[in-house]
Amino acid sequence: MVGVAGPGLVAANAGNDAAGIATYASAGSQYVYGTLFFMVLVTIALVLVQEMAVRLGAFTGKGLGALIREQFSLRATGLALGCLLLANTGLVVSEFAGIGAGFELLGVPKWAIIPPAALLLWGLVLFGSYRYAERIFLVMSLVFFAYPIAMIMGKPHWGDVGKNLVIPHLDGSKDFILLAVALIGTTVSPYMQFYAAAGVVDRGTRTIDYPLIRADAMIGAIFACVISLTIIIATATTIGGTGPLNSAADAAKALEPVAGQSAELLFALGLIGASALAGAVVPLSASYAIGEAAGVERSVSRSFRDAPFFLTLFTVQIALGAVVAMTPIDVIQLLIGTQVLQGLITPVVLVYLLILTNRRSLLGDHANSRGFRIVATIVVVGVATMSTILLVDTVLGWFGLG
């Protein structure tokens, strides 16, 4: 699948990882269908953002990391890449937590599986056939396609579903804003923009191929969000209104219409596969982006001697993610919290992306048109506003003023 899919579709699959599943399922369990309209807006945002990312790669022949280094100051570059590294490291932690949670559903304690899983992923990238392993992880994660079936078999209230898809659900509570920012973070993940642009460059895309690349990015974004919507609806139908998720077993209940008593097994296999895939892809994306910006050798086919910075950065992310994931933490809260962190960082990356695609000196006639610029600016401002509200509310809460 990875061999034939474009960067857009691959990014979409990587985006539906353990943290994503937990966040979408929590939206359904807490607010039933109340977040569906918001997800429609997030879908539009993801389509715009991914299109801008692949357009940069197609018409400049450079990744987002290199362009930020060339077009902005050293401090601005450090800010962008620092945010990416922070978000990705948190995401790696959540992926190993997802692997641990998946095996715990199968009766294997996380302390017994996370260290060997980390060593396996590290070894596959450095010494083995990573592409082969990636295909295996993708096949395992395909069980999440059971959600659309579970949605239909669960017999949701289609009238309520349709109404919530087109009518905004207004809720100014901190919990709703927290979840909304998490939904933004898990859907419009910062690493996806870096991956999408770099993927276009790595494939040797020519400018005449841009229509196909653009279609791939838009279809991939829509596809990812459709799966997300089915997860929300399936969970809302089975356990909607019960409050926040407490465990991976709770999240698995949405698959009961399809798998019955085997729902936990089905969910565990998908969780392990999706987490393992993202557990390797996410740290690689950060290593590639930062290596690109630093202008150093970056390739999984190189040895530590040839690419020390690139491979050390990858190793540190894997090690840190595995160690933190083994601590006695609430897995579901960790998964959702990671997405909130990504949601707070996303506006920073989107500002860079918007500025770059607005520059005619960089893209010429392929720069954002006036209409596109207005819509994209609204998207960025909207995401930034929600993130700022959450951040301010959190800081005030530290002083008892929230």
C-alpha cells in the first residue's frame, strides 16, 4: 500500500494512530454526535493545509524544513523545528503507550512488551527492512476499517447524525474546548505537513504531475476525516453520553456490533499495528525535517558514522518515548493530552506554511490566490484562536482564576 499510495494517502493512514483513535472515540463517548460539525470544519482545514504542503514540495523541489531555513531567520527556524520536535516526541510516547495498551488487552503487561518493541522498531529502521515491516503494520491497522461497518451495524440515529453534521453544537466549556483542540491536533498534525512536502520531493515529482499530487492530498485528507467521523459515530452509538473514556477496553466497545466478544481482540490488533507504524514514522519525520534544515546527511540507509545527527535524533526519540510510556500514567489521558499539545503547536507550523505559500517570490503564479489566501488565513486564525483560549484558560487555572 505504501509503495503505490501518494504522500497524501500515506499521511492519512499515519494520522489515524493510537492517539487519534482515542481522541475520536472520546469525542463520541463524551458528546455523542456533538462534535460532528466541528469535524466537518477540521476536514476543510486539513484539505487546505495538505494541499499547500504538497504544492510547496512540487513547485520548489524542497521540503518544508529546508524552506523554513532558507526563508526565515535562524531563530524563527529554531522555533518551528523546536515545536515539531516537541510535538513529535510527545506523539512517540503516545504510540508506545498505544502498543502497551494493545498488548495489555491481550493479557501482556506493558513493561514486558514496550522495551522489546522499541528495540524492534529501532533495529528495523537502522538494520532491517523497514519498508517490509511498515507494510505489516499497515495491514494490522487496517482492522480500524471495521469502524464504518460498526457505525452502520450499530444503527445510529441518522436524523441526529445529519443534524449535527450541518448545525454547530455550541459549548463553551473548558472540557469541550480541550477536546476540540485535541481533535485539531490529531487531525491536522504538524508532522503531516512536513511529511507531505518531503514525500513529494522524495518521489521526484515533476511540476506536470501536480494535478495528481493535489488530488492525492485532498482525497487522502477527506478519507482520513471520513474514517474519523465513523469512529465518533460508532462510539457515540454504543457508549455515547457515558463521559470520558477510562481505558482502551472502553474504546473497543464501539466495535462490538462487528466483533461481539472479540471486539477487544480486534481493537488490540489494530491499536498495536497503528501504534507501531506511527512509532517509527513519526520520529523519522522529525529527524528528516530537522536534518534537512540543518543541512546534514539524512537517510535510513546510512550508518551512524555517515549520518550521526540524523540517527542519534531518531534514537533519542525512540528511547524517550519508550521510557515515558512505561511510567504509571493514564493511557487514555496521555493519548488525548498529546493531541492537545499538538493542537497548541499546530498554529505555529500553519503560520509558516501560510506565509511560504503566499510568497510569489517563491511559488510565482502558483502562490495562494487572493480567495485561497483569505480562506486559509481564516483557518489558521481559527485554529490559533482556539489554542490561545485553551492556553490562557489553563494558565489562569494555575492561579485559581480559570
